[in-house]
Amino acid sequence: MELSTDLSKINGVGPKFIKQFEKLKIKTVRDLLWYFPFRYDDFSKIVPIGELVINQPATVQGYVNKISVRWSWQKRISIIEVLIVDDSGGIKAVWFNQPYVAKILKVGTYANFAGKVVQYKNEVHLSNPTYEITSSRSSAGTMSGPKHTAGIIPIYPETRGVTSKGIRFILKPILKEIDHIEDFVPLEILKKYNLPELNIAIKKIHFPLSHAEAENARKRFSFEELFLLQLNNLKIKSRLAQEKGFSLNIDSDYLRKLTEKLPFALTASQKQSLQEIISDIQRPRPMNRLLQGDVGSGKTVIAALAAIMALKNDKQAAFLAPTEVLAQQHFQTVTKLFPEFDHDVCLLTAASAKKKELLRDIENGAFKIIIGTHAVIQKGVKFKELALAVVDEQHRFGVEQRAALLRGHKIIPHFLSMSATPIPRTLMMTVFGDLDISLITELPANRKPITTKVVAPENRPKAYGFIEEQIKKGRQAFVICPRIEPGQKEEGKFITEAQKRALELKSVKEEFEKLSTKIFPHFKIAMLHGKMKAVEKGKIMKDFKDKKYHLLVSTSVIEVGVDVPNATIMMIEGAERFGLAQLYQFRGRVGRGEHQSFCLLFTDSSSITVQRRLDSLITAKNGFELAEKDLQFRGPGQFLGGSQTGLPDIAMSALQNAELVKSARSAAEEIFSNDPDLKNYPLLSSRFKKFEKEIHLE
Ligand code: ADP
Ligand code: MG
């Protein structure tokens, strides 16, 4: 048997399984071995029936004493009840809709039963237990022992027809028979970082004897991915270091004068970041830098200054924003701050008029600074000489879009990506590990901290009263809702608790209706959501900025970057539905002017986790601290658009493990610095090639 062996060739794997496995994209032995459990149930001890504890999973071992099969007309399911007895007592095991159980278990059968002990009304029973017929008492978890009911039992992501039990049944003999699998991770690395060798890890991830063993095996597979990712980062870095780039001439006197003309003084870290960028773009190799700074920390002006440097060299700069609204805002900011370059700057979005002329003037170099949305990376857009590409809110774009922006130029442009989403350190070192990083760590001095409160449902009227006061003082307010349309329950359709809660979520349309007719009929209120046309959104945003509305009810479309200094209230409905990073972004919409600002978080959830999460928004000192917390609460997914990493789940969850991330990085550095082409590691080299291909396809 080999890894590439088709499962259909394996004894005991019937056509029924093959068909179901196909749905899970499992075809070969390898596919199945790498289909990892997502959790383990601990049935490691066989418990005397007399000592069972309610609500705990447990394994009992005993004789079948009685079997009854009933049909519930009401629920339309069959119910099988089996009385199991051992020396200490008896307990009923109950199965719903599994009629075949009665065909296998007979009175007198001696078996293990593993399941949860539940109490229903006055009776305690084992609910839907997994069972395994054993001829005698047996020890837990050994390779030859029971595979379903004793020890640490692997639970797999299931689909209709493929149960964890089925997977375990097929896996166990395969694991025993499979030949030695070659390990691509160098042995010296495994030793140094105390990780199990592949052949051990693959057995232990499926059939561990303890949680510690399972954990260790999992760690190894996570490490693999992180290690490859780090190798990839190192390779990109070293390759870029050898590329030719635009070495731009910087007239520092001119740059100084330009900054002195600004209506404000740059903060120390703005200056520092600018310096780092300037020194990069002077070098004859492409910059690859992330400019990271809180919302409102003033990233745009730094990028604009760099763009003007490109312009002064008679080259072009492109500025990519994730939404129409933001692109327009950047356009306004740049033209307002630097009016002398009015004629050199253009805005290119899907909504742009006279597109033909626009594209022509970009191509012939008449426009030097091109600000826009995805429209900028469409096929028809050609630059004369693009020296700098800036991407705002990088996490909103996929790798592919960034590649599209940088591709097809004679010389690779300098690349600056900007993000206000504070990224946890582990992510910075991995997913963004190929970038150099500049941090803006402070807000401009004129900013006041924003007062943040979690508002209990009963205090809603009070909160409305407060908003009323603020608006009467001349301020404006944002109201954020988690969805656009009100939820609708389909007649007669069964829904889960979670779905029910989702249906109760506040929608933009309902809130808009309620606020404009009942709560604030005397104020002007606008509505903004993602289903509206770009032009429409842009107009509403502009009108709000021009104080034509008092309130703006919106979905998360206003999440990033929108600047309305007169708005002092950010009210968020269904706050528990958003990640901390996202809430943090919302809050950053206010507190941008001279007035004290407020962030009001509304939630109907009384869950302690929710409360704790929301509280950390009040207590955290800065975005980075929040990011670390968010990573623990919600995992790395929310920091990365799904398609951004191409990493498997196992590596995604490993991003929460700072220690492992560090090990993977040093391991990659050790290997790469001695042998960048991996000549001495043929297995690693071929695995890495495959990894590169996968990650670049994303
Ligand atoms: P972000 O980093 O969130 O993109 P922006 O670049 O939109 O922030 O800046 C927010 C606002 O602060 C803009 O109106 C900008 O002109 C202004 N600003 C930028 N730098 C400073 C500064 N050093 N002092 C005062 N205001 C500044
Ligand atoms: Mg911004």
C-alpha cells in the first residue's frame, strides 16, 4: 500500500464509502491520512455504570440485557433502547433513527459503549453512543484495541454518510499497513524544535493515547505549513533584493518645504515612516513595505508625499482603495492638501466619466497620480511608467490583485501597502512576513480619546436622548447595523437558535425607518449599504460630510477610512456580531475633529464572552493590544480575507501560537541562509515548490 494508492483498491472500503469520500475530495490513501480530526472525545477510562456522571462523555463496558425498538409517530423516527449492565449497575442507551443498531446488538452481546450521559426528565441514559463489540475486557487506545470507544477518540468533520466511526474504521488498518512515509522536514529541525517525525505524527494525530500526544502531532503539522510559509517569505525577500527598481531622486529641501506647507505638523512617527519609505524608493530595488497605523493616524498624507516624489521624477504613482467612497476621499484629500498638483491627479473608478480620455491620459503620462478602485487594475489600464503602487487597506485585496497591480511593468514598481487593522505580531511575522514594516504609533496631538460604552437594552431611550443632545449641538452620528434587509422567517421552515438570532439582527432598512419616523422625525437621516450603486453611495457620503444629514444609518461599508470630522457619535447595533478589529475600525470613524466623541455599543447578548470581548474595546490601550485579544477570541480569519493566505486550517489556527511561529521562522532562516536553493534537501525542495504553486494560485 502506498500513499498514492486509490482507496477503492483497499480491502474493506466499499463503493458506498468511495462515493461519500469523493464528496470530501478524498480519493487516495494520502488524502485520507491527511484528513485530520477536528477534535477528540476523551473516553480514555472505562467507567463502572454505577459511577457515571451526568453530562460527561464516558465509556462503559457491559452486556446487552434488553433491546426494544419503538417508532415515534410524532417525530417520525425510530427509537432503539438497549439496557446495558455491568457489575456496578445498569443504564439505558438510546439511539434515534439508527434501526441497524438492533441488527448488530443482541441480548448477551458484550461491548463498549461510548457517549454522553444525559438526563431527560427523570431518567438518565447514554445518548446515541458509539459501540464496539469486544470479546473481553480490553485496554484503551492501543493500535490493536478498540478504535471507537476507548481512549481518545478522534472526531472528524462529517458529511452525510461519512461518519467519524466510518473513517476510524477504514483508517486504523491503513495506518498499520502503510509503508514508511518520507518526511520533508529536515530531521535536524525536528530535533531542534522537539517535534515528532512524520510517521509518528500521522499515527498520533488520528489515534493518540493522550491529549498531549494529539497536541504534539497537530503542532508538527502546523509547523510544517508555517515553516514553508517562512521559506516563501525569505525567498520573496531575497528575490526582490535582486530585482531592478526605480531609484528615485529625492530633493530633501523640496520635500521639507512641501511638508511645512501642510496645515498641520507631522507626528514623530509619521516623519519616521516617511523617512523609511523615502530611503526605500531611493534604492535601485523595489520597495515592499507595509505602513501600519491606527485609524486617523494620517497614513494618506505620507503615501501622498511619496507619490509626489515619484511625480517629481516624472514617473507615475497609483493609489488603490477598496471602495468608491474611499477612493473619492483620497482624491479629495490629495487635491486639497497639495493643490499645486491638481492637474496631475486623476480619479479612476467604475463610475468615472469620459473613461476613454482618462485611460489615454494615464497611458501617455499626462496624469501622474492615479487614485482609484479595482478599476485601476482592469486590463485596459496602461501606465506610462509606474514607479509607486500604493494599496490602502491591503487586507481587503487578495494577493492576486496586488500581483495584477505590480505585473507587466518593465521595472517592478515600489510597493506600499497601508493598513489600519492592527495586525497581531504572529501574523505580521508570517502572512505579511515578506514585507518591511513601518509603524505609525501615535495619533495627531489634536485627537481626544473616544468615550466607549456598552449600552444595556433598557438604556436605549437614554442613549437616544444623548444622541439628540449631541445633534442639537451641531454634531452628527453614525448608526451601524449588521445587515441590510430585515430577516424573514420562511413559513413552516425549521430554524436553529443561531439562525433565529440572526433574523432578529437589526437591519439598516428597519432602523432607518424607525429612526426617521419614530425616534428622530425632526432630523435628516440617510441610509448607506453595499447594495447601493457606487455613485449613490459616494453622493450620500459626500452629503453627510457636508452636513446635509444629521444621522447616517449604514452597514459595515463605511468601515474603512471614511473621514467626517464633525461626526462625534458611533452607535453600533448588534455589536457582538463584529470582530474587535472591525469595531475598532468603526470607532475610528469618530474622534477625528476637535469635539469629544462617543462610541455606543448595543447588544442584546448577555453572554459573558461577548461582554468580555466588548469590554476589551474599552480597556485596551491601543489597536495592537486589541488585535492580540481578537486573535485569541476569534482566530486569525478576520484579519485576513479568506483567500488571502492559501493556508490550510491547521496553519491558520497555529497563527495563534506565537512560540510556534517563532520557531518556524528561525528554522526557515537556518535552512535558507545555508542553502537558499535547498540543494541538500531534495524532499523539502519539491514540497516547497508545490507550496509555492498553491499559494500563488490564490
Ligand atoms: P488614516 O491613517 O486612517 O488613513 P487619514 O490619512 O485619513 O488617516 O488622516 C485622518 C485625518 O487626519 C485627515 O483629515 C488628515 O488630513 C489628518 N492628519 C493627518 N496627519 C495629521 C497630523 N499630523 N496632524 C493633524 N491632522 C493630521
Ligand atoms: Mg485611511
